[in-house]
Amino acid sequence: MSQVLNYLITARRCEVEELQRLARTCQLVLTVGKLIHCLQQERGVSNIYLGSRGERDAQECQERVAASQAARCEFDTWLESTEHDNALSNGARLYTRIAFALHALDGLPKLRADVVALTCTPSASYERFKTVVGALLALVFEAADVAVDPEISRLLVALFNLMQGKEFAGRERAAGAAAFAMGKITREQEQTIETQIEMQEQALRRFESFAEGFRNEWSAMQATLPLADLERLRRKLLTAHGRPLDPELADAWYQCCSTRMDGLHRVEIHLANYLQSQCRDKIAELQKELDHQGQLFSQDDALDPLAPLVAFPSSLEDQALPEQSLRTGVGPHLTHSIVDILRTQSERLQNLTQELATVRESLEERKLIERAKGVLMMKQGLNEEAAYRLLRKHAMNQNRRIAEVAQAILSLTEILPDA
């Protein structure tokens, strides 16, 4: 078989192998999503426990910790099953994110001990859980960023934004639970909750834009959620203005928020499973094409190895078959097949590149915003929510997109004054 045919088949095999790595990456995302959901539940209950100074939900706290530990074991088991080179898409970047996530998870025993001993405040617990969940979400973001198939990449971007929106909802749940449990809310807590509401709505809108095929499922799930009850409880929180809150509403708030987050998690699981099925279908389709090409080109063994090249006078666009193809013994069917396969593969790879570039624009914007928030947090001593509010304020004042303001801040990093 000629080198041309060898490399055509090798190229297709590489695509199959990359999709197999991508399928394993989707399995990783599904496992991480379960762990994130358990940690979000643990965070919310922990804040009720801390806000009430240990008087509420002690047993619930223990149950949530046990569920998180079980999810962590499942995550570790999955990692152990894939500990070999080149197991995941763009492994170097993903393995680095896994290392960061494992390091963050290793801090949970100390955090849990502090919660049980009531030696940390609800806000401190909130920030420490946010760091752990953020490290896991960064792993999901990396999976979306390194995916090489545009359809799978688009779905991973949708899934990331759904998980990001659910994390903002989880932060809102934790902050509100602490406020209700303490019987009061500070202005800082109000601003935090308002920011989390805005950020989750933005993330969920991005999810909708990247998951067009899931609009029916999304609308059906939304219809089952207690959104009216959630809005009523939000108003009680955000209009207290120094007046005392009813601590008995802490559990009602937690349950209402949890019902919504459980619904979001069901969509997560559905989308992650759909991703895996898409990978399997694509692998099967490519494998079928690969087998077909192998059978087609096996007849070329007895022919002149340079004969197929005669089919390419100057451009793949010219489909005219030169007479020499007949003299060399290469039939028109085989010559056409080689030309068609080369042309199709070239066009398909070009389309994949263009589609991937389009999908990744939103990821690049998020990278800019996250880096700009990091600069503001470091230079101005702000927390994440305050940094985002500052970016949003400048964007609104200048009538610009937040990503554009973020880029401007990054270009001025060296001359920005420290707080």
C-alpha cells in the first residue's frame, strides 16, 4: 500500500484515538460534576450550622459530609483507572488542573474540623468551599477548552456554563442560609447575593445559547421549579435593610434553593450522558469509515505505488481523470476514491478548525475576565464579587463589553496602583 494511503488511514486512526480520549474526558466531567454537587450541598448546610452557632442541622451536616466523601472516593477511583499516558485530551493541561483540584480537595478535612468546632465564620467557610469548587470547575473549563471536536466542544462549553450557573446559585444559597440562620443580613452579604444572582443568570443564558438542542428539556425542567417561592424569599433577604430576619426561614430557603439546584444537576447529568453517547456515535462512525477505507485500498497492493498521485495534476478541485491512470492499472473507481477522500478530509478538517475557533471565542472572553478579576483582587485587595462589580460598573459607564474592559485592565497591570 502506498504512503498516501497509509497516511490517510493513519490520519483517520488519530481522529478515532482523539475521540476516545475525549470520551474519557467527558466521563471525567460527569464524575467531577457529581462531586461538585455534593460539595455545594455540604457548603449550604455548613453555613446554616455555623450561622446558628451549631444549633441547627448538625445531623444534616454529617450526612452531607459523608456524601461528599463518597463522591470524592468515586473521583479518586476514576482517576486511578485512567492513570496512563495520553489517556485524556490534551493531557498536560488537564492533568495540571487535576493536580490543582486534588490539592484543593486535600484542604477539606481541616475545613470540616473547623466547621464542627465552630472555629470559622460562615463567610470564611463560604470562601474556602468556593476555592475547592472553583478548582473543580476550572477542570471542567479546561476540558471544554481542549476538546478538538467542535460539536463536543460546544456541548462542553454549554455544560461548563450550566455548572458555573449552578455554582453561583450554590453561593447564593450558602450566603442566604447563613443570613437567615443568624437572623440578620449585612450590606456586604446583600451585595454578594445580588452579584451571585446576576452572574448565575448570565451563565445560564450562555448555557442556553450553546445548548440549542436542549431547549425543550430545559423549559420543562424550569416549569417544575419553585421559582416564585425563591423570588419571595429573595425579597425578604434583600429588602431587610437592617431589620431582623426570621431564623426559621433558613431551612425553607435551603430547601427551595436546593430543589432548583437539584433540577439543574439533573440537566447536567443528562447533558453529560448525551456527550458520552455523541462521542461513542462519532467513534463508531469513524471506525466504520476506517474499515471501509482499509477494504477499498487493500486492492492497491499489486499496483504501482505512485499511480494514485497521478490523480492530482495541480489541485484537488480538478476531478478530471488523466489517461495515464488507465495505463498504470489504477481503475477510475479507486482513483476517484482517493481524490474524494483527500478532498473530503481536507475540507472537514478546515471546517472543524473554523467551528472550534467560533466556540472558543466565549472561552477566551472568560479567560480575560477571570485574569482581570485576579489583577483587581491582587492590586486592590477586593474579593471576587467586588472585583466583578467593579468590572461591570466600568463596562456600563463606558458602554463597553466586560471583556473589553478586562482586556484594558490587563494591558495596564504593571502601572495599576496597589491598594
